[in-house]
Amino acid sequence: MDKKLQRLETFHVQDLHGATYKVHAYEHMTRIHAFLDMETQWEPTGLIEYKLATGEHLELDDKGDLFVPGSSMPLHRVQTVAHVQ
């Protein structure tokens, strides 16, 4: 079974000290072969993976907070405000 990651979104998080980090959310996809028309189709598996833009993996807890593995400092999503011109 072939697998790939598809980026779902990019957002920013902030730690308790105010430092801001960019996070990418990826969904794991699996390839399904459609034998009738010989086309390849990618389907979502439902598994989401979070990574800092620098490549480190993040873990998601039950409350929706992200953590660097081995750290107890939560990273909270920064709410973005649309600018009106």
C-alpha cells in the first residue's frame, strides 16, 4: 500500500513565553488502484500529523494543545485576525 502526506493547513502557535512557531498539519493518504479505469486515486486515512516548519514532530493532547515530544509546555493556536482595507 502506497502512502503520502497531504498538507491540510498551516497555522501559528505560541508557547507560554510568547514565542511563535509555524505549524503544518498533514493528512496521511493511501493510494487505491481503480482497476476498472486503471487510474490511481488517493484516499484519506483519517490520520493527521503535525510538524513545526523546522521539521520537528508535534503531539496533540486530549485538550487540543500541541507539544514537542518530551516537553510539557503546551503550544496554543494563535487566532489570526483578517485585516480590512
